[in-house]
Amino acid sequence: MKLFNSLLQIPTGTPNPRDGSQFDFSSPFDVIVYIVLPIVIVILYILYRKQRAKDQE
């Protein structure tokens, strides 16, 4: 009964957890933004830190 009452309280027109869609691997934009870019950023950060540490020695 509590679950039913809480579902009735979700306002219409606002984002809620059920509106989320699954990740679409067929979309090149999604793959680039959510997989490739974060990996590239992490690699660049690691390289930056290594270079900075080498310069300080």
C-alpha cells in the first residue's frame, strides 16, 4: 500500500527513474560520449601527472 501511495505522488512532467532509457550501443554518439571520452580523459590525466612528476624531479 505504501508503494502505491508513493507512486501516486510523482508529479507529471518531471523526470523520474522509470523514464530513463538503457544505453544504446548502436548510437555512435552515445559510445563516444559515455565510453571513449571518459577513457581518453583518464589516460590524458595519468600522462599529465607522470609528466608533471618527472618535471619536478
